[in-house]
Amino acid sequence: MNKSPLQKNKDSRFADISEMLKALAHPARIAIIDLLCNCGCERMMVKNIYERLKIEQPVASKHLGILKRSGLLKREMKGTSAYFLLNMENTVTICISHCLKKRHD
């Protein structure tokens, strides 16, 4: 049975959301999102992220890459420094950040 264009669009959207949720399926990645939600700053350098979370730099970079590819984070470069921030254009990120902020209230 052929799918209608509407069904194909819906399936694609669900696949995108599924990839984002898979990206969250690791405690270190949830900790990164939580840190960015509750740090009181708009963006953080990679060095600050791994130091605050007490993880090794290669581990942090791996998890940041997964979160960026999923669309949950954005990366900005300033000179040679990489900064990461929540992708607040993404509704899944907005929902997750809301849940994590509520947890801290």
C-alpha cells in the first residue's frame, strides 16, 4: 500500500524525533543537556563542559557531536574555540529543557 504524502511527512517527523530521543539515551548526554539548561549562560565552551561534568575531553566531544547531529545542540565557533548551546528552534529541545528546569525548581 502506497503512503500518502501526509503519511510520509508524518513518518519522517517521527523518525527525526526518534533520532533525537536516541541521542538522549546516555546519562552523560542528559547531563550535558541539563548543564546547558541550568548553567545560567547561553553557551559553554567544550572545556567548561567537560571540566564541570568531570569527564574526559574526548568523551565530552563524542557526546557533544551526537547531540549536535541529532539537532538538540548547536555549535558556534569563535576563533579556535567551540561553544555549544541548546537548539531552541527545536521543539524536542524546548520540551526537554523545560523538564530539566522543572527538576531543579
